[in-house]
Amino acid sequence: MNPFRYLHASSGADGRKLGTFLGVFTPTILTILGVIMYLRFGWVVGNVGLGKTLLIVLLANGITLITALSLSAVATNTRVGVGGAYYIISRSLGLEIGAAIGLPLFLCQVVSVTLYSYGFAESLRILWPGIPVPFVAFLVILAVGWLASRGVGFALRAQLPVMALIALSLLALILGVLFGTAPEAPPAPLQSVAETVGFWTVFAVFFPAVTGIMAGLSLSGDLRDSKTSIPLGTLAAVCTGFAIYLLVPILLAAGADPVSLREDSLIWTKLAVLGPWLVLPGLWGAIFSSAVGSALAGPRTLQALAMDRLAPRWLASSDEPRGALALTIGIALTAVLLGDLNTVALVVTMFFLTVYGTINLVAALEGLSGNPSWRPRVRIHWGVPLTGAVACFAAMLLIHATAGIIAIIIELALWIFLARRERKADWGDVRRDVYEALIRWALIRLSRRPMTARNWRPHLLVFVGRVERRLDLVRFGNWFSANRGVLTVCELVPGELLDIDFEPPRRQKEMEAVLRREGLVAFGQVSVVESVERGILAVAQANGIAGIESNTVLLGWPDDPQRLVYFLRVIRKLRRLNQSFILAKLKPLAPGREGRRRTVDVWWGGLQQNGDLMLLLAYLLTRNPEWRGARIRILSLASNPLAKEQTERILRRLIPEIRIEADIDVKIKEEGYSVHKAIHAESAKADVVILGLGTPVAGDEERHAQRLRELAEGLPTCFFVNNGSLFIGELVTTTEGVGAAGVAAPASRGPGWSGTTGAHPNGTAVD
């Protein structure tokens, strides 16, 4: 048992956990009201004017609000454990996708500590122009790390004075604009603004200001009641930030002219009461609190990754992730050496946007899937988060297409790498729900469409005693389906269900594991039956759903001669079910022949004598990489030269029409030379031989079984085919009249023959 699995749940006394205000609202609002508001809002208004600025605020906050609603829906439907965004995505879309986003998210949170620390250090140049920025950033990171190491509760309580400073700076701006000395130039709303910078460029500059809603979510494992705190705190912070972002541009536009707004990044200090003394503390507090928020979030994301064994397990060894925090601070200190972090800042924003887009996608897929377990307290129509997801990915391209593409490529590479590694997870995810919803939608519509020859696909049902001993048979079944149909492998267990000494569901999982290991795309099934003969018919009737029923039964050569008789008995009954029958006797390739071109021999008796399905199987076999380039030979025996000429003429007309490349070889049967000997002589060196199998008359199965044993004795791998489908003949031939013409009948026929044309003499069981 994984000793860390229960760390996803809240641990410790509830009294030590965080509530809505301190655990969600505070870190979220402090991340939203950051450096962009202080240093770039005036530039936005000065470039596009008040009207378009308000439009930008509406668009950007619309994306944020939709994402917050999606977060709320997911959080109120299930418990959100340690890791916040990573936890939600990995439990909804799977471990690989969650990790592909979680690993970059952690690195972004780490580098964000460095970015905010650099911003804090650079802002100090206002008072001390010659300050050494890298050294100060280094010290700020250490201070942030010390504060985070004191515990999440202590760190967040230390941010409360910062919130007061931000509120004070906003009040100073309001009072300064309303009662201070107004500028001589007319305000921006009354002026025509010359747009030197495009609308979407300005949008790209502003949008990072509203990308802070994950701050509270990242502390999900430290919340007393995440289902209540996450939606309430996040939505309250988003709405508060939205109101402030609507107010600030109006104040700036009323207090300064466009030129001043564009050129003076510290215009707040000139408009506010008491100037920089009230504004700069709020600016520094906002930057520092953002750094603390990232320092708290990063270690918890890494802790969640470690719990899922995607990071070293020692990082998940305690409730308070001190090891992860030390690693986070260490990476952040190293990132100081990068110096100019502008490009890194862009990529960081891209990764955050992919997280937001994926959260929206999770909520949309959950709503679309129709899963009964999707019962969130905050209900939204699936179209709302889907719109948010599209908007997030569009914003990535608008902000910086190159950085967005780089972020997506990195995440895709991580997903491909992780998808190739088998990782077991004991939770369900939304992918199964989506697949089931799509399957249900498709099956309903499929059932309303008539089945025609054009739509026929090989849905094979392979019966085995134990799959490990019949892998070669399953492999041929996989080749015959050729990724066009559904392959089901069924283990038949004769006996009474309550008397068997194993659990069928567990055995089915073992079968599927074997099939996956062998690279065979097939579904496993275990059926406990009264007898093999009855079991074949029962499973054949029940297998499939709504037009995806099995249409071909494949059986391997039995060790017990009597069981071969049982197999032949089911042919007539399978034909009543419109199902075909294939009996296989497999042999390994002869030594030293692996490098040569493979050969598939089809012994022709006419389209109506199973030739249609035989040709189709040969064609499907050669569509697989292992058999690509194999030579198909159509062989037939004629009783005289006239019959030989007629057969060759029909085949030369048929083969081009059905678009199968094959060599035609029709021979005249020599007097006194049995069909068995002719087939053995001609196909001794073939890799696969396909022969027709007549439908035995009731009571004549033992004689047919004896003939089959005699014929198969000297052959390589061979398949005896009985076509019970109503559609295959129409599927193979596309020219009217081709299928109706048989080959000339041989001079003599033995007893027990089915069909009237193309039957081989001497009473063999081959059509």
C-alpha cells in the first residue's frame, strides 16, 4: 500500500487549517492586484483610451470569471487535495496530462518567485538608483523563503498588512483625483487618443494582471473546507478585483492626460494624496506578497507530484512540504543568475494560461459526459467553460504566439513521454466518461442506420482455453481484423460459476494485461459455460451491442479429436446467426525462411463456395505491417482444359474488379491424383493456406472432421473458412454477375459436398 496516498486528505486538527478569507481570498486578491495595476494601467489607458480600456478589462476578467466558475464547479463536486490545479487536472484528465501540466506549473511557480523578487528589487531604484538588483533579488528570495518556512498560516497572516497598504494606496488615488490638483490638460475621456499601439498588444500587456486566481487553489491541501472555501474565496476575489479594475482606469483617465499616462509608469505617485509615500508601500507589498504566494504554491504542487511518484518520494514525507520548499527556494536563487527574465516571464504566463484553459476544459468535459457523479453545487452549462478554454488558448496566441507555442510543445513532449510509461492510478477520470458519452451517442445513431455490404467490418470473436497458450491464434485474429474491426478474445471455462476457483473479472484483467504486453488490440472476456459447444453459441449470440456484434468466430485446432466434431456442429447454427466460421491449424514458419517474401495461398472454389470471405481474409492479412508485400496466390483445380480456361477467365475478370493484387494459377487435375495430394504439393512452401469449409449435414460431422484432419496433416498454417454472412459476397465483388458465375465443376464429386460449382473431387471437406 502507498504510505502517502492519504496525505491528499486533510490531516491534523481542523483548528490548524485555513478558512476562506485567509486561505483563499487573501492570496488570490493580492496576486490579482499586483504590479500591472500600479505600473502599467496608466500606459494602457494612455494608448487606447478609457472606452477600449474598459473593454479590455471586461474581456480579461470575463476569462478569469469563467475559469473561477469552472474551478468552483470542480471543487464543489469532489474534494480537492494537495496540489490544487495539478490535483484537479490529474484526477479528471489522467495522470499523464496532469503531470504534463503540473511539472511546468511547478517550475513556473518557482521562477515566479524570482520574477517578483527582481521586480521588487528594480522598484527600489526609484529611491536608490544605484542599487545592485541581482543581489537585492537574492536577499528578497531568502526573505520570502524564510517567511514561507514559518508555515502557510503565518505567511498568509503576514500578508494582511500588505492588503491594508494596497487598500490605502487605492484610497489615496481616489482622494487625489477627486480633491487634489487637477492637471491643466483635459482628461483622457474628452480627448481623442492616438493609438500608437494596437488593441491586442495592449490587451496582452494587461492580461497577466488577472491571472492570479490559482493562488488560493494551490493551498487546497491546507484548507479546512476546500469545497466551500475555494469557490467562495475565489469568486469573491475575482469580483473584488474586477470592481477595482473598473474603477482605477476611470480615476487615471480623469486625473491625467494620455501623454502622461503613456510615458510616466509612476503616474500614481503624482495623482495620489501624499504621492509616493502611500503608493510605493502598496506597490512593494503587492510584489512581495505575490512572491510569497508563489513560494507557498510551488512546494505544494511538487508535493502532490511526489505523492503520485512523479517526483522523489521524500518530497512528500510530511504535511508541511519543507523539503519541497527548500528545493523551490534553491531553484529560485539559481534563476537569479539568468539576469534578464523577460522571455522567461512570457513563458511563465503561457504555462499559467494552459492551466486555466485545461481547468475550463475539465469542467466542460465533465458537463458534456453526463456522468451521474457530476453533481457540483456550483452548476454551469458546459458551453461556458468551453468558451473559457477557447478564450484562454486564444489569449496565449494574442499575448505572444512564439512563447505560447513553446509552452504547448513542452507540455506535449512531457505528455508523450509520460504516456509511454505505465503508471497505475486508483481513481477514475473524465476521459472514460467522455468515451462512454461518445459511444452512447454513436451507438444510438449506428442502430438507426441499415447494415449494408459496404459497411461490413471484420468483428472477430476468438475462443481460447487460455490466452497465454493461444497467442499465435489471437495474433492472426488481430491481423484479420487489420485495425478495421473489433477483436474479442474469450476464454471458455466449462463448469459451474460458483464452483470455479478464480474470479472471472480478475482473470479478464489478467487477459487484457497479456494482450497489451503483446501489442494486441483486443478485448478480453471470460465466460463460464455448461459446455464448449453451447458456450460458443451463447457467447456468439450475446457478444456485441447495437450493430457492433461479432460476425466471425475463430477457433484453434483442438487437441481432442471429439472436440473438432463439436466445432463442426456449430457451423449450421452460426449461419442462422449470420456469422462466419474459421478453423485454424497453426504451425511455425520453417527455419531459414524469415527473410523471404511471404506467400498466402487461397484455394478457389468460386465466390459462392466461401471464396468471397477467403479472398477478403487474404487481403486483410496483407494489410498488416508484418505481412505487407506478401504474395497472394489463387489456386484452383480444373477437371479439363475447358474448365481451366473458364476458371481463369472468371478470375482475371474478378481480381481487377475487387482491387486485390493476386497471382492466378489454375491447374488441371491429373487422373488418379487426389485433391489432397495436389494441395499438399502446391502449398507445401506457402506461409498460410486458406481453404473453404462446407457446412456439414447433420450427423455427418465426424466424417468431415476426419477429412479435415487428413488434409491439414501435411500443410503449413491453414485456415478452413465457412462464410455465413449475407454481406461479404456483395462486399468482395462490385460487378453484377461476377459473383454468380462459378467455376466449372470437376469430373467427379464425392459424397458430402456442399454447393454445386467449384467443389473439389474425392469427397474432401474443402469447397
